[in-house]
Amino acid sequence: MIILAGLGNPGPKYQNNRHNIGFMAVDEIARHWRFGTARAKFQSVVADGEVDTADGPVKVLLMKPQTYMNESGRAVSEAARFYKIPPEDIIVFHDEIDLAPGRFRMKTGGGAAGQNGVRSLISQLGPDFRRARMGIGHPGEARLVHGHVLSDFHKADQPWLEALLDAVATALPFALAGDDERYQGEVLRLAPAPKFSPRQVARDD
């Protein structure tokens, strides 16, 4: 089994926030691959399903922690302990301000880079889980970051956002087969986006 955890904050107030793009990603995966009915477990909303890969079907547990972003690690680690899932079989979808809007990068290990949900996961699981980093752009000044991530996507963002969400779901079999490089490349092929936004110079690495 592989755990796919989307990071975000629960409740309608945060539903369309940039910070909730991880929730949006797992919702699209559940829709695309016709996962089972969502239910409450592991301090999360979870759904079970299977995704066909070149090596056969892979069992997947989708998770949307309901602990709020800063405590996401508590929920994911509870599920990981229950199913005895190692960090390399956990993929976390989250917003990334250091990538331009619509860009996508896979990464294993490393620090939190200021993402509090990732920091919580590191504290509970160690650093060696896989991160699906979904670019939302940087507002240009550090003092504006909090308001930026907790504000809703604009209407103008919808074309790249919808394309990115569809791509991460469509290309998912590559990630489940362990080929993160191929997954990243396929997502970027299906949902091309410029490396830099007009308002920022993003670290696209």
C-alpha cells in the first residue's frame, strides 16, 4: 500500500485557499481513479482505492488530515504506523511558494523550506518521505507570504490549476511505480507552465 496525503486546512473557510492545493490534488485523484467513499479515520478524511500501473494494480490510501496544516504529521504518522508503511511509500502533495504557479517538482528528503505541514511530517516520520511540490508562486515579499497562501485562487488561476490537478491524477501510475522522475516529467508535459511568474524569480529546483 502507498499513502497519498494532501496537505491543507479543514473547513469551508479554507477550501479554495492556495494552501489547500494538496487537498485539491487528492480529491482529483479520488475522482479520476474512482476511489471508494470517503470516511473519517486517522484524524483525517480517507478513501481507499486501486490504481493500475504497468506492474499491476497498487493499493492506495488517500488522506486529508483534519488536524490543520501545522499538525499534519500526527495524522499521517498514525496511518503509517497502523499499516507499517515506510516513508518511501508516502507521497505528500503540498503547496510550494518557491515554484512558479503551475510548476511541479518531486523530491525525496530535505528540509521543510518554511512549509509548516512538511515540518510537522518531518518531526513525526523523519525527512525521507516523497514530496509532490505544487507551485503557487511567491508574492514577492516575505511579509506577504502568510496572506498569499491563505487567500483563495483567483479566477485567472483556474486554467493552470485545473490542468495541474488533472495531470497529477492522470500521471499517477508513474509515481506509484516508484518512478518520480518520469512522474514529474509527465505532469509537466500534460500541464506545461512557465518556470517563472511575472512577479517573481522562483527557485525551480
